[in-house]
Amino acid sequence: MIEISVRKADHIDLALRNDFQGPLTTWLEHVRFLHIALPETSIDDVSIDIEFLGYRLKAPLIICGMTGGLAKALDINRKLAEIAEEYGLAIGVGSQRAMLLNRDTISTYRIVREVARNVPVIANIGGAQLTRLRKEELETIIESIEANALAIHLNPAQELAQLEGDRDFKGIVNSIKKVLEWIRIPIIIKEVGMGLSKEVVKILYDIGVKFFDVAGAGGTNWVAIEIARLLSIKRYDLAETAKVFIEWGIPTAASIIETRDAAPQACIIGSGGIRSGLDVAKAIALGADIAGMAQPFLKAVFSGQEKEFITKVINQLKIAMVLTGSKSIEELKNAPIVILNELAQWICARKLKLRNKRAFTTCRCSY
């Protein structure tokens, strides 16, 4: 069995590469804002701050959990936390399963809270592992980073493609019910690149989950990454089996709409292939409350361009808001958009309702 630290190192190295993005797109390209040539506002008057997990964020953005549990994760998480703290962003950590197996790795996660004292920090554990965790272990995960929320990630496609991945996904809903009783901080249900459907969201929303991170298809492809790992150890048989699932998943734009339809009062994080401030704006106009990014921040850290990157994203978001006549994030949620092509067809086929009352779509279904 490959050691967990080796697997995590592989994941970091491969996630940085552009050839493990896609091949599906987010479908955000099928969302077009209606250009407002007379916005009657100034970019200096645009407000992008929001409330999230009891904090006032300076921008509607989460640095999604990526790593922890190995030596080089300490420096990565420190740099990410510095950006979160300085720019007022929420931040998550990677799966904390490693710290339960090896307490010496706790510092690689703890560094996030030590640096980011004034923003929300999100703990992280897998749904498949949740069924085997004791309450005390869950409390350790949360307390180790003084977490403001716990993300439970659902990643069956990645697990099934991974040599050492889980194969049994029974009992996760019941485990989530127990966690809702055990802990007082919010639970965030998140995917890791395959998206959430309204059927899954409805089940969890009905049992009391109020936060969802869609993490749709169109960004980092974890099935493709696991296939690359299989090929590196010459497990060609397993790689061949998994390769037909490289295009599996729900594109991010569709998943945001699916999730909002099923959970109208939930807080929804739009992530999965979000690469610019314009993508952030589109995600919010489609139904998200806040957006999340992972791989772009990782690349920025490795290139030493963290501040330049986040400054660019914030400026892009503000420009998009001026050009749609939106002075706040609440106004952006109802900025006029036109939805085209495959995304419009998906909305029609799935009979989805849109939160945005000024969204126009080529869908002609009546329901």
C-alpha cells in the first residue's frame, strides 16, 4: 500500500499541471451577462464584502482546502493562510485523515489557524472515512485548527479510480446525521470535482445540512490524476478501467443551479474550475453565495504570485459588477444574465428553477 504522504505529494505535483484540468468545461462559458452601458456607478462604490460563518469577508471567496499531512504542506498552507488573512478570505485545509494516522502532521494543518486568526477556517474529512470515525476523533479534527465549519467531502469517483481508495460508501447519510448531533459548528457538504445533483442535495438538506460546496466538473480532474498515478506504477489494467470516467461529472454551472433548486435557503459555494473574477461573478449570478478556488491559488503559491493573483481576481470581480450595474453582491445575485447552449438544455431537461429573476434562457420547456 502506498503511504498517504506519498499520495498527497503526488496530488500536489499533478494538480499543478494544466493537462489535468478538464476535459469537461464548467459551462460558465454558456452564461453571458447583459452589458450595461450606463451603469451609473463608480468602481469605488462597489462593495464585495459578505457575511460568512460569522465573519465579514472582504471578498466572496474561499481558498478551498487542498493539502496537509506532509512536510511541504506546511509552507503551502502558511502562504495560503497569509493571503486569506491579508485579503479577508475564508480558507479550508486538505483532508485531515492523515493527522489521525500520524499526529506528527498536525502542525501542517494547524499552521492555517495560527496565521489566519481573523477569518473562517474550514476543517475537512472524507464522507467514506466519516463512517469509521469516533466522536472524539472528529472533535480532534475540529479543535486542532479551531475550525468554524467542517467540510465533509464526497468523492466516490476519485476513490474508485484510486488504487488505495475506498470502495464502500454505505452509511454516509446516517453518519452525517450523527455529526449534525455531535458538533455545533456548521457542516459543509462538498464534492471534489464531479458536482452535486439536486437529488443528493435534497437528501442532505432535508436532514439539516445548510451549506453546500458544489465543486463541479471543469477544473482539476481527480480521476485523470489517479489514472496518471496508476500508470506510474504500471497498473495499466486499472488505468484502462478508469479512463472512461475522465469525462464524468456535472459541470459547475449546472451543479450550482441544481443545488440552489434543491436547497433554496442554503448557503452555496460555487467551486470547480473557477479561474477568474468574472467566473466568481457568474457563479454568484447563477445561484451561489460565495465562490471557491483551489488550483489557481496553488499555482500562485508555487510561482510566488499570490498577491498579484488575488488582486487580479478582486479587480475582475469589481469590473464585472460595474458592467452589470451591481453595487453589492446581493445586487449581483440578480444581475441580468442570458443562459445558452448545453446549460440551457440541461436546465430544461432537469426542470430546474433559477434564483435569479433576471435570468433569460433559451429553454422553452413548460413545467
